[in-house]
Amino acid sequence: MTEHNHELIAGRYQLVELIGQGGMGRVWRGLDQQLFGREVAVKEILFPPGMSDDDRAALLRRFTGEARAAVTLSHPGVITVHDVVEHRGAPVIVMELVRGRSLAAAIRSEGRLPVRRVAEIGAAVLDALTEAHTARIVHRDIKPDNVLLAKDRVVLTDFGIAHLADATTKLSHSGMVIGTPQYMPPEQLDGKRPTAANDLWALGATLYHAVEGHPPFEAEGLHALAVAVFTRPHRPPVHAGPLAPVLDALLTKDPGERVGAAEAAEMLGAVLAGTAPGADASHGDGRAGAPEQDGGRGPVSGPVSGPRSAPDAVAGRSPSEEQASAPTMPKRLPSSTPSVPTPTVADSAGSAAEPAPRPTPERPKAPPVPAPTDGPSPTVGTTARPEDGFGAAVGRRSLTRRATVLGTSLAVLAAGSLLTWSLTRDDDTPGGGTGGSGPAASSVTVRIGVDAPLSGGLAAMGAGVRNSAELAVRTANENGHVPGVTFEITAVDDAADPAKGAANAARLVDDDQLVGVVGPVSSGVAATLVPALSRAGVVNVSPANTNPALTLGTGWASGTRARPYPTYFRTIGTDVDQGPFAARHLHGTGKTKVYVVDDASAHGTTLTSGFTAEWRRLGGTVVGTEQVDPAERDFAGLALRVRSSGAEAVYFGGFYDAAAPLSRQLRQAGVTAPLMGGDGVFDQQYLTDNPQADGDLATQIGAPATESAAGRDYLDRYRKAGYSQPPGWYGPYAYDATWAVIEAVKAVAATHEGKLAADTRKELPRAVGRLSFSGVTGPVAFDGFGDAVNRPLTVYRADGGSWKAVTTGPAAP
């Protein structure tokens, strides 16, 4: 679209005046020639430069669907969308023209606003959000710039634009997610699935800015700002008066504990009932009597005074307003996080039931319980449906290790539980064993930290990790594996919450007797825990993180590999391995033609890019590719395209909640080819949601412990130890991670004539890097990046409502 006037869009909408432009689009005042010259706002979406034709086409499809969903909304607080058209290959939204100015402009011209006025704005926006959430639409980018103060209403603008920005980023591989970090909750910065709770945090941040005159989090530079959002409480409001409890409730970091829409509406109603019209609450106590800054204006829906050079429209701010927001936010590191799909189901927050505290895992991906095999079979921890943030206060949950977040600071300490197990006392027989083989009474005690989710929905899995670490320490103590050294476990609970990673790291590092840390389970927690431990020089071995960027750096996908954390190691493989392993398995079964689909998440594209490269190397043919919206459930058209392509298999990069309906509709369309996915599909819920899944395949990183004698021995010792929770899939890898620290302590002691030096902690990372021993999961050793040299994977097949192991093999051919 050009800058000159009078251009006709879609043969109908005549452009008259450019009234606003920003990074994602520009807005024109236009006339609808088919409706007698009715004034409209015409918003053109600007594609980033350098996008390929395929990426532009995919983005156009996704955005058009999002915008058309917004057309269904009918509420005075939501801008009316009249039409969605395409012009010169770019999407254009035609909306009602709303004259007014943004809340951001009001704050800039007036400073902080009175409590009652802000409460009225909040109630109006919340009412609009409730309508949107009921229609399964999440706004994603609520901020003062997107709240329009019209003559007689408060209007929320730009539905779907934040989603467009995110989709643009993923398609263009720019490494950036466009958004406004001052108003984004931790889980959105972390790349998790957008939910109604995201919008409620953003509303709280917006109202905080309005009543306090500044956002709840401010810092120099984007990195420092993100650290503050993840790890620090917002600054206590000093001018909010009776609005302060509402702000605190909306700005709760854990979305599971964040106030719901209904309760927030009640709280705002109470504020409005208790503040007299015209009261100047800018003093912070909400007292009446002082005039408002605008001359005692009545309800906030009235006009806002102040100079303006041109009428504003829906998202039609002046260039200075549009660009006044915070800097563009970096995308999460390549991996799983999400990730990040579109709206899900309606919010039911605000019920009378008090939601129980819960973690917010990035995406659902706990391994299910495989079908029994020969020998003792481990029982894997609970599996669950995805946490979408809208339904019941406490949903079933399962593990994902995908999302990654920005770095953090050791200086930040937060409250958290700290549990220490003294497995051997100087005056006791070590490990409860019978005399003689344990360490001497005068032994030196060293501690190994374990960071795992010990509370919330992933507590069973975290307990398996902790128990396995404890079993390794108990075994070392009973056998006197390191003469003169007694090991203890210090376990800290991260509740699968990335915001707790830095605080846990600080507590562990402060323990002078601590020599290393095992964990975490979640890659989201790793993104805050690992950098902090690395800065302190503390060795860290994880049994579960699969995000490639933790060892290979953020540029790994483009071929640039650089180890970011020299103290970090892991005993399990990564997402890089899954796609090629799946390709080799399918090709080995005689398949030659495959249709490749992914959900546009970092996890999904990592799997499909690896799969496609290996498939073509093997001589296979990719007969079609497609990206789908992970919140979509209608794949009938895709199923027909797969059928007509002659594909002998479908490879899907994503998670089971989209894969299950895709597989089901493939069967309904007459496609008999199996669907194969990664560990995001390897979930019992996939089988529950898709009774026709028999024959479908999935890969899981690692190998069942039952496949080796050492693994079966570990399982037998675990059972005999009497732990109430099963070890889970990651228990054996946690045992070997702990044993790696133990072996490193032994190696360091050997270099100091059997004694531990004062700088043992400093020497351990180098010692771990040189290790090579036989663990319960097989040979344990690490490459130059800290990744496991032995990286087995397992293919499972759906059979009669359960997953059955088909084959286990190495990551490399």
C-alpha cells in the first residue's frame, strides 16, 4: 500500500488519510464506497522484509483466520471488524473508525490517573476480555497503547496482532518475538501457550502503569527487564490506594494462582463502590475531595482532553504513540516452548473454588506408561492433558521440557523450600548398611543439590528424580565409593516454575559444602537455573533437559555451535536427535514417500527440519509439507491433501493435542498411512483422544531401563529402598547424573592424595567432562559441548490403547 491518498482497496475501500503507523502496520482513514461513504479504519499489516513467498502465504493464512475469529466478537468494548481482505499479497483489516486517543497518550499528557478513573477503565477492558475469552480468543498484547478512550466507551484494539507478530517471527526465523515485555507475564515471555491468564496479567500491568505513572517493571535494557519480570516482585504501588490489591492479584507470577476474570471484576466493582466520583486517588489513599487533573471529569468513557494532531482509530495511533512501547523482545531459544499456539477454551476462572498452587509447564509432554516388556517394568509418572489456563483451576498436567527463557541474576533470592537429607551421619552405619564398608566416622561431608519439581502437577516426576539421586548417594556411601567422603542430598523445589530457577541456584551456591547440582527437569527452569550456576562455577548435570540451545548455543540451528555454559552437562539426548532417528526408522520399514506437518513451534520445526534433512539424505521423497495452527482441530482439508499425495506416512512435529485429531481425521479420510511424531506425541492422552491410533508411531529420547541388566538392577534397588513414588522415565538418568558428580569428586580427590581441596567445586566441571563410566542407562561420557555421548532413542507403536516399544537405537547411525 502506498502513501498517496485515494487508493481503492478490494474495489471498495478508498483510502483518505494516513493516521498512524508502527512496526506491525499502518492505519488509514477510509471510506466504504459500497455503504454510502461510511468512514472506516483500514489497517494494513506490514510483512517483515526478506520473507519468502511460502512464509508470506502461510502467515497470510494464519492471520486471516485469526482476524476472522475476531469478527465474531460483538461487544462495545471490542473494536468491530467489518472485513478482512488481501491487498497486494498482504492482509488488510477494515474496522470501525473510533475517534479518541489511547490510554498511553492520556498517561503521557496527564501523568498518573486517579484511582476511580483507572478502575473504570479496568472494568470496561475486563468486560471486553471476558467476551473474547468466552469466544476462545486471547488478545496477547494488552497495553496502554491498545486501550482506546473514545467519547462514550473504552475500546480494546488490535486483537490478533500480537499473534501475527509471533507467527511472523517463527516463519521468518528472525529470532525475535515482537511484543511489549513490560506488560507480558512470565509465562508469555517464556513462550508458553497463550491463555486467558496472560491477558489478566497484561491488564494488571496496564492499570498499574495508568495509576502509578510507570509500568510495574522497569530496567535498563531488555535482558534486565526480563530478569525482573521472571525473578522479582513488582514494585509495590504507592498511588493505587484501594486498587492496590487488584493489581497485586493480577500481577501474580504463577498463572495458576493469578486471580480469575470473575473475581477481578468483583474486586474492581468494590473499588468503584468505595471511591466517590471525582475523587483524586493520586495521593495513594483514595480519599475524596481533591479535583481531578482534567477538571473533575465524570465516567472514564467520556472524552479525554488534550491536544491531538489527527484522529486516532483502532490501533490507529500516531507514529510516536505506536513506537512508544518497550523494545522488541527476543524469542526464546530454539527447542520445544512452546511454541506458541493460538486461543484455546473459555475461561472459567473466578469460581468459588480456590485454585491450588500448581506449576506452569511449557507444553504437555510427559511420557506415558509403556506396555510391559520382559523383566521388571518401571512405572512412569502421571500424564495429563495440556494446561491451557482456561478450564478448571487445577487440571491434569504433564511434563514438557521445551520452553526457554532469558537469563537471570544470582543476586535475586526468593522464598522456597529447602530440604536436606543426611543420608549418613558420622555416628551411624552408612546408608543403613551393616558395618565395615562405609566411610570412616571422621569423613568429610559434601552435598549434591537436586533441583526438581517436588510440588504441583509434576511432583511425582520430580520425586522420582530426587529419589534416584538419593539412591545413588546412598549406594556410594554404603560402598565407601569415595574413601573419606560422605555424600548428602540437598533438594530444592522448583515446582516446574522458571521464575524459581535463579533463587534455587542462589540457595544452593551459598552452601559451602555443596559441590554440584543434579537437575532440573524442565528446560524452562534450566534457562534460569543453569546460567546462574554457571556464573558461580558450579557443575550441573541434568537428567531431562532436551533443549539443544543449552549446550550448543542459540545459533545451533543455523550451524553455529558454541557452548554457552561450561559447567552444564546432561545424561540424556536432545531434540536434535529425534527427527533423524524417526526418518531412519521409517525408511528402514520400506517407506519412501512422506508428508511432513508441524505446528510452527520451535519444538515442532526442530523435529521436522531434522527429519526432512535425513529423509532426503536417505533418498526418500517429501510429497508435501504444511504448517498447522496447534489450536486448530479441523484437519479435513489437510487429510484430503495427504490422501491425494500418495504419502506412505505422515511425520508430525508438535504435541499430542493437535496430533490426535489429525490422526483421527486422516483415518476418516481413508488414509491408512501411520502418523509418526516425537516425544510430544508419545503421551497416553494421544491414545485416549484417538481410539484409531493403532499403528501410529512416536519417538522418545532415551531407552527403557528394563532393556539392560544394569537398568533392571537399578529398578530392583529402587523398589527395595521403599520409595512411594515410581522412578519415572527420568529416574535412571537422574541416578547416572548424580553418579557423574560422585565420580568427579572421586577423580578430584585422587589428584590431591585422596583429600578434597578447598577449590574442589572449581575443579569438578573439568572432572565431569573427562568422565567415562558404565551407568544404569549405559556408558556415561560427555562430548565437548556437555552432551551425552551415548544418546539412545526408542520408537514406540500405538497398539490396543498403549504404547509398545518397537526398537531402541543410538542417535547417530
